[in-house]
Amino acid sequence: MKQNLIPALICILYISTVACENICENMCKNTADTITITIDTVKKFLREDKLQEAIDLCKKAIEQDPNNALIYLLLGCAHAKRKAHQKAMKNYLAALKINKNLHAAWHNLALTLRKNELIDEAIYCYKKALELKPNDENYHFGLAQALLALGDWQEGWKEMDLGRISTLRCFKNRIEDPSQIAGKTIFIPKSWGLGDWIQFGPPYAKKLKEYGAKEIIIQVYKPLVKLLSSCKYFDKITADQRVTAHYDATVGLWSLPRVFSTTDTNMPLTPKDFPYLHADPSLVYKWGEKLKHDKNFKIGICWSGSGTLGEKDILLEKFAPIANIPGVTLYSLQKSRQCEQLQHVNFKVVDFGKELDENHGSFMDTAAIMKNLDLVITVDTSVAHLAGALNVPVWVFIIFGPDWRWLLDREDTPWYPSMRLFRAKKHNDWDNIINNMKTELKKVINNS
């Protein structure tokens, strides 16, 4: 049961009587020398991920100075990095009880609330932080994510732009609405991540062309150049840091949903527009020949989005219940150091090794392999977006307190018709998701 924290948060406004200092540095100036040294040391521990040392030092400092809001803020940060969300919130609230004007505490509390799917409460706290520091882009971006997760599209996209306003102000002839598009060569500069470009780039390029854009030039990360070349809506694609081509106007990738008033009922594409990216036909044939001997239900899996395990990632060993379903073959679509986990599981996973995306360009073999599979199961990473763009059936692990784009409490997504979301009901709820997938997979195989 989600507890409504807003009444408690409002009470803080009446309990606190401490005047606002500008920010952490100003607070340090008015603190005893020993506490100042402690604060600097705690910050150092947090940067170095020495979390227990940071927690121990904060507790000692609180014994010396129980009315120092910054110490409680830092203690909350240490607990948050440990994913001890309740302890983090308790300390952020303690900091705000001492100083209701500590905007960083409001922001950090908002972030922790959002990660626990207490979205209304998070929005309240983000707004409190912005009352105290109206031009903070991180605070606007956090509010955008909370609003979008809740389905408040109009305000969410507006806040998304405010979260990047310093970059937007540097754009030449910035596109603000569709009336400014016709007849122009439009430049979309590099921003966000690989998955974001797969999700937003081609669909909104199509919208730009529908509104009369003459040409679309995009600047992207090098691994995406070849893949995005399969999209007919881009006229020029570059990974160069300096763009020399002439263009008339600029628009940020993150601004395009606002420009076109995107909502879950007004998406840039309809199901008939999928797939909007395409695998190389010669590679599809090549991998089809290699896999045609396998008459099992073929599933491509990806369990990590980066070289280190993050909150969206799982351990490969968790896939055992799926691997043990009769008539199933697992194929690894994993890159990065996490491939080492293949050596430590007691079930079979076909590993393509260096054949995967080494010779033909990033994502190119992966895309072709996907077109020869029955299903892709992946964590929330670029592999999920690629499968969705290719219109390949894909099941995605969605963490508790997910990324804004996946909204809340639904199994489908308006962004990709071939995608199904399997949501965690609590933090690190991977076993329940795997068991749900196993149940659903048996139904699919029995009906195939």
C-alpha cells in the first residue's frame, strides 16, 4: 500500500523555523571546524562509494551537532546509494524538519519517492525544490520524469525542455512548433543515449517530414550510424563532433515530443508504421542459415545494459527457469564484460562471441539475429528499443520505480506494439518476473 506522504511533508513547513542558507557550502561556513571536516570527508566517501564509512561518520557528527541539516542530507544520500530507500527518506525528512529551505533535500526526497512509485508525493517535493531554486535543470528534469510516468504528457514535455534549457538556448533557430518546419533543413544534435535515439529519432523524423521538412540532418553516436541508415527519413547522418553541413533550424531530440504534442493517444507512429528500422537482408539470410537447424523456440536474451551491473540489470543465472523449459533455446545478445557470466551458469546459452557486431557494425548482427528469433527477453536497454523498432516480439524486465517512458501499471507501451512489459512489484523482484515469464512462455509455446 502506497502511503500518502504529502500531509507529513506539509507539516514540515510549519515545524521548521531555520532560515535558508544558500547551499551546502554556505552552511559549512557557519558550522564548527570539526563538522566542516566531517562534511568534506563524508562527501569524499560518497564519491568513492565508501558508504558504510560515510554512514558511520554521519552518525558521529549527528551526536556532536544534532541540528545540522546537511549531515542528515548526506546520511540520506549514503542510504539512497545503498538502495535503503526508507532510511534515506527518513533522513531527508529530518534534514527538512531542521531546514525547510534546503532545496537539495527536497530534490533527493523527490527522487527517492519516485524510485518507490510514490509519484504524487515526488511531484510535490520536486515543486518545493523548484520554488527554492527555480532554474535548476536537474530539478526540472526530475519533475518531467515524474509527470510523464504519471501520464501528464503536456506538463511533462514542458518540464523536459526546462531540464535542458541551457542547451536549447544555444540552438540556432530553435523549432518550437510545427508551423516552423516546412521547407527547412533541420538539424537534430547528439544527445541522450543509444536507446533514446532508436526510440525517438526515426518516429519524429517521420513527423518532421510529414510537416514539410526539406532535409533532416542528425548527429549521433558512432555505433548508431549504420543502423539508423536503414531509416528512410534521415537525409544525412554524422557522428562527427563538428557538423559542417548547412541547416536552417535546430531541434533537440527531447523537444520533439512536445513540439508534436505527444500523448499515449497521439503517438508519432501507428502500428502500421512498424518496423521503422530494418536489418540488413544479407545478414538476416546469413544468420537464418546458421540458426535454421534449431527447431526449438528460439529466445534471444540480454541481462545487462553496461559493463557494470546497474539497477536495471539482472544476473544471467536468474534465467534458469526459462532455460529449463523443454523445447527452448537461449541465444545471448549480450555485449560487454557481463558476457563472463556465461561461464558460470549450469544451463545452455548459445554465445555468438566475436561474431556479434564485430565485423558488420554495431547492432547490425544483433538486428539480423533478432529477425530469426521467436522472442527477445531483455532488461531495459538499447536491445529492447532495437527489438521494438524492428517489430520483433520482445519482453522487457521493468524495475520497480521504472524509467518514465514505461509509465505505470500497464503491460503494454504506446511506443512499441510488439513489446510486453513485465513489472517488478518491489525492488529486486526478478524471481517473480522470471516465474511470470515462464508461465506466459509456456502458453505461447503451447499455442505455437
